[in-house]
Amino acid sequence: MKKNTFKVLFYLRGNHVNKDGTSAIMIRISIDGEIEQLTSKLYVDPKVWDTKRGRANGRSAKILELNGRLQDIEVLLKEHYYDIQRRHGYVTAEMVRNAYMGITQREESLLKLYEQHLEDTKKLVGLSKADPTYRKYERMYRRVVEFMKKKYNITDIPLREIKYQFIVDLEFFLRTEYKYSQNTTYKCMKFFKQVINKAIRAGLITVDPFNGYKISIERVDRGYLTEDELCKMMQKEFASKRLEQVRDIFIFACFTGLAYIDLAHLRVDNIQKMFDGRLWIVTHRQKTNTKVMVPLLPPALKILNKYEGCYNDGQLMPIITNQKLNCYLKEIADICGIEKNLTFHLARHTFATTMTLGRGVPIESVSKMLGHTNIQTTQIYARITADKIGKDMDILSRNLGNLDF
């Protein structure tokens, strides 16, 4: 814990003498050069005051009582100092002064507010927040606790002490200690800013420490499978039943766009015949609770039929953990000769790029099927592949066939 130069000094208010000839005894609190002054509400004859000792000279009962009360004040100030240091890990002269005077400040500590924020968020799980989102908030809380301990050697900090440099240091910690990418760091800092905004709205912080701070999303080229790569995987015969099942689950996601968590929660009741007489997936995204409706394309329907009646609890396919899926997908990539980092989430990207946008499905429709709450999220997938450019130019070439010089 940080060592402070904490001192308490008693001195006389030399510029004012009362009618009875006494002067007020003042208290000076100093911590690391910061000074706060206040009155002790005690008075003494300046003639008996020892400036060096900060006490009155003499052995009379009145003098002994006065010096005893000054000693009590000093002990009380020290108790406030150590209590604040224990609770916040950070002490200022103003904090000690306010504690002595019984001033209850509206400010709170960061972790106290953060814990309340987590508690409020947890109550929204299943309503407007998903459990994975809550776990991300909780993880960032642990990162902040670790950051304060390693960077400042403190266990908490008053909200009003959070300045711009704290924000910059926190970002640097995430990037260096955990090797977070630009986009992961952006999301973490966004989570933390929610807590700061909550403090600002409550009047607990008057100056936003995020003022002047900037961090942006870095546009990345999300991986996906081409049609040829997808066909390779679909047509491959696997000796292992385990790999065959993983392949089927992955292909199903490629033709439906479902994220792992949504596919894992899919049940028989989620397959419904709709207005067009076709079977559709009707569910809600776990992440955002957004309604998702996706018509079942023939390859996806074929996979459902393959596993129909295999499970008694309404489960549709042989779901295993996402971690194991990703591990087995790497085996499948090697077997199929696909030189890409194959993960389950790549199926969702493949649905967005190869299966829909690349085949001319309007981005508004794709956004609805993916369950995006903002079409800008869908635009991340709206890449124009070389194959699509070639096909589009073939169409244009045929349309221009009759034009000649």
C-alpha cells in the first residue's frame, strides 16, 4: 500500500485574539504536500502556547485537560486516516478533514458502484441481457480490480479521483497484460465507461475522465468458407462418427446463420410451418433476445431429418461444448484440406457472406435472419467477393452484347 507523509499540526490563529485574550487553536492536516485547515474549537492564552510542541505549557488542571483534548483530536484524525486508507487504498487531506467533521460526501468508491452495476445487470439476465453478456461485464470487473492492484497497489479508489490518466493506464494494462486486440480492448473500455456514465448521471463524478479519450473499432476481414470449401466438407465421408456429427452441426449453422449458443438451445418447438407452407426456425437470440426467423434451406432440413427422433428432450442435434466443437473442427479442416482457422463462429460468417449476401439476398433480410439489432453490424459481412464480381460482370456483359462500335 502506498506510504503517505501524514502529519497533524496544532497552531494558533495568530491574526485574531478574543476579548478574553485567548486565541483559537487551529488544526493543520498535511498529506503528501496537500494541506487542509480547520478549527479545533478550543482556545488558549497565547502566552502559554508552545509553538514547537503544538501544546500548552503548564501543569494546571485546565492546561492538562486542554492538552488531553488536543491529544484525543490527533488520535481521532489518525484513526480516520488509517480507516480511509484501509477502505479506499488512497487518502487525501480533504478526505481526513471531511471524515473528522462528519461530512458525508455523496461520492462512492469505484468498486462499490461497479458491484451495484453488476447486481443490476444480473437482474436483467433473461429479460434484456443475456448471461454471456453479464459474464463479460463480470470479467471486466475482475480486470479493473487486478489493474488497480498491479498499477497503483490499491484495492479501491474514490470515484472523484478517477482521472483521464486512469483511463489511459487501464487501456495500456489490457493491451500489455492480456494482449487484447484493438476490438477486444474497445469492448472492455466500453463496458467500463458504462460504470463511469452511471456515476456521472448520479452526480458522483463532475468531470468525465473519458473526455479526450478515443478508441475505435478496427475493421477486420472476418473469415468465411467459400462455396468450394463448403462443398468439400459436405461431400467428405468421415470414418469417425464424432467428426461426422461435428461436420453436420457446422454445416447446419452455415445454412441457418445461428450462433453456437442459439443452436445449442434449439428445440423441436422452434421448428414451425409458416405462411408459405415451409418449415422455419423461430427463436430468440440468447445474446440480445432479438427474435430470429430463418427459413430452412434443403441442406439444413436434410440434417434435421438425419437426427430426427434421436433425442427425447426435444433436442434436434448432437450438441457438445463449443470448445470441443472448435477442437474437432480443426481436425476436419486438416482432413478436408481447408487451410483456414476453422471455428464454429465461421459458420455464421459463411451464412452471411457465401450463402446470402454473396448470392444477392438483400442486406435487410440477412440482418433480420442474423438477429442483428443494427444493420451496421450486418454491414461488417457485406464484402464483395471476387467470385460475385465476376458473376455480376458476366450478367452485365450479356446485357451489353448487342452494343458494338
